[in-house]
Amino acid sequence: MPDSLWPTWPIKAALVSLALLIDAAVGDPASLPHPVILIGRLISLLDKRLRRSLDSPSRQRRRGLVVAIAVPVISAVVAALIVMVCSAIHPWVGFLAAAWLASTTVAAKGLAQAAYGVLRPLQSGDLVAARRRVSEIVGRDTEGLSEAEIARAAVETVAENTVDACIAPLFFTLLAGAPGAMAYRAINTLDSMLGHKNETYLHFGWASARLDDMANWIPARLAGAIMPLAAILVGRNPWRSWRVILRDARKHPSPNAGIPEAAVAGALGIELGGLNFYQGIPEHRAVLGEGLKPLTKDHISQAVKIMIIASVITAFVLSMAAMLLGCYTAA
């Protein structure tokens, strides 16, 4: 019988694979409550209760640190309690609950759907609709973006979120089962809600942003090894992908996001990065890639294919690693 609260390595291997399969099969059905929504509500509540604009920077950081620690801990504990209660009903019920919880932290299907939601209006020549759809998945200003700029925004989002939405949740599922995956999703949600470098969150969100950087450090580098391999299966150049990672990833302001973006840029022979506007303020990011061909809408679907294949490879590699560790510890 599986112990899903303190899973063995073989059970963790099964959880990793099943989490990805459940996401691929059903995604995030609107009829079921999604843990990320509840996590977001908790963050909003703590933000309103603890953030004080008149506090000193050091006091804001301390309060922000409390939030950055509390939310992942609460998320992991709630996930563990759910698995514990379900396991008391029957061990297999606990296992399925753990697999479902882990699957809610994976968003490969949702990411693909969002990207294709941008691609479809581009294919029909509806730039207005494409700008509206891409504005739902990026933080930059989208009004007035050209087709190439819309495509770049979508490709960059798919590339970066290959780590955040796919590889990292599977990695933390391997490390600590459903509670570990839920703690990671809480960290990532904290960063997306509080980790902004603006006047409001520069200090209060500092701990959330740093925690997200630390949580993604290993998964991003795992992506740097896996995404070029995924590129092979879509007929792209893995060597150029690795070369661009080694040359350009460090140019990105994020210690992690530059790796998957450089991987996709190199694999597809395009350039990512460049000039973006945020609330009318220009921000120039270093260019990643070699620009061997102009960026077009077709690169969106190619980036999605790399993301999906990289997710499958990650699940396979992590599951095999867990099985080997299980054999080693049992010997």
C-alpha cells in the first residue's frame, strides 16, 4: 500500500509521472477549486494586513519575510493534512489525492492553451485580439505591439514558464511529494504577486522574490540540460541551444529565467529580449540568441512543442532517478 504522506522513492516516481498525466488529461477544470486561487487569496490577505507603506525599508522587509515563510509553510501543511485524511480512508485514496494536488501545481496544458490563444488570432490577422490575449500572460504593455513583438512576448512566456509551470513543480514533487509541490507553487505565486521592483513592493516583496530565485535555481539548470534535448525532437539544433545558454543566459536580469529563454532562442535560431514597455516606461533587456531568422507567429507553436517535450523528458528523468534511488536505498 502506498504511503503518500511520507512516500518512498518509487511512490514519488509514480507521483511525478501521474501529476503530469493528470494535467495533460484534464488541466485545471473550472468545476474544481484550484489551490493556487486559495494561495492567492491568502497572499492578498497577508499583504493587506502586514504591508505598511510608511514603514522603514528594513521593517517592510521583515514583514515581507514573514509572509514569504508563512505562505509556503501553510500551503505544505494543508496539502499534507489533505493527504493524511484521504490516506486514513484508504492508502490508495491518499495516493490519488497526492497525485491530484501535485497535478494542480503543474500547468503545461494551461500554458499551451494560453499560447495557442495568442497564436489563433495572429493566424487570422486579428492583431487587436492577439494583443488582448497576450496581455493576459505578460506584464509588459501590449498596446500597439506588432505581430513579431506579440510572438516574441508569447515565446518568452512559454520559455520562462517551462521552468515555473512544468519542470520545477515536478522537481519538488520528487523531493517532497504533494506538500513539496504545493510549497513551490506558493513560492512562485508569492513572486508573481509581491516580487515586483516597484515602489510598493521593492522591500515588502524582496524576500518573496529571493525565495523564488532560490527555489528555481536547480530546476532552471535542469531545464538548461533538458530543453536542448527536447529541441532535437522538433527538428531543431541542440548544440546551438546549449551554446546560446552558455553565452547569453547570464545577460538576463533574472538568475534563472535567462536559461530557458536562451535555450529556446538558440534552438529556434531567433532573438529574444530587447525593448519592452512597462506602464509606459521603457526597459531594454539584453538580446538572447543569434537572430538567424525573423521571429514569426509560427515560433509560438514550436516553443510550445519544446515545452511539452521538455516536461515529458523531465518526468521520465526524475522518475527514473527516483526508481534508482529506491533500488539503492533498498539494497
